[in-house]
Amino acid sequence: MRSQAEPARERWRAVRAIIARDSETVAQEVKADINVTPLVDVVLVLLIIFMVVTPLLASGVAVDLPRTQHHSRKPDDGRDIVVSVTAEGRWYLGARQLGGLPDLRRAVLHEKTKFPEKGVYLKADARAAFGALREALDVLRGAGINEVILGTEALEKAKAPEGGPGGRRQ
């Protein structure tokens, strides 16, 4: 007859054998390769997020700026108070529509008290009346703004035909 301790010993031997076999298989299954798939997934998600968010970062209202030959580029760094005048004569501070010139004065003064280091960037549609732009400059001057950057776009130069002025190759 077997003693009662004998089945318990056999069970412990079986458990030890399983543990030893699992530790050997775990040691053999360890890989030192980098799994690139999750990295690519994260990068693609970030790319999509940036593609969606980037157009939303543009300041102010979209207007058709006048084109000039001597255009100096200034990147939109978000540090300017953006005032926009549309072709229809509507006024905007950033993306917020204003009621008129008195509202423009109040809004610019409010922004200047909050952020005194900010400058004013004036974007006027190319089809807007010059008088509206001049009135905006007067209001800004009356509000104590001495430096105003006028928004323009670079004038595209027409390319000459290949082969010189006559357009023929020789």
C-alpha cells in the first residue's frame, strides 16, 4: 500500500517538471527584434491628427490678400493681434466678427492690455474699399498702436517661354 504522502509528492514532481519545462521554453522564445508595427501605427495616427489640426491653427478669417512684388515673409507665430477686413466690409478680430470700428477699437485695446507685447497684423481683402482700410488704420492709431503690419502675398512672376523672348528654340 502506498502512503498518503506519496500522491502529494508525485503532484509536486509534476508541478516542478512543468515549471522547469516552461522556464526553458520561455528562455528559448525571447526575441531581441524590435516590433515596428505599433510604432508605425502611432506615427500614422499622429500624422492624421496634425493634418486635421494644422488648418485650424491659421489665425483670422481667410481673405484674398493683395499681391505685391516686394513681399517680405513673416511667419504666423500666433503672437500678433489679427484684424481682418473682408470684401463686404465686415471686421474681424481673430475669428470673431465685430460690429464696426468702435468695437474694433475696444477689442484691440482689450487685447493690448492682456498682451502688451503683441503687435497688430492687418489683413484686408484685395477687393475691400481702401477707405475701410484707412479707417481701420486711424482707429488703431487712436488706440495707441503705432506699428501695424499689412498682410500681402507674393506676386507670382510670369515665366518667359523657353528659348528666349521670341519663344522659339534655336
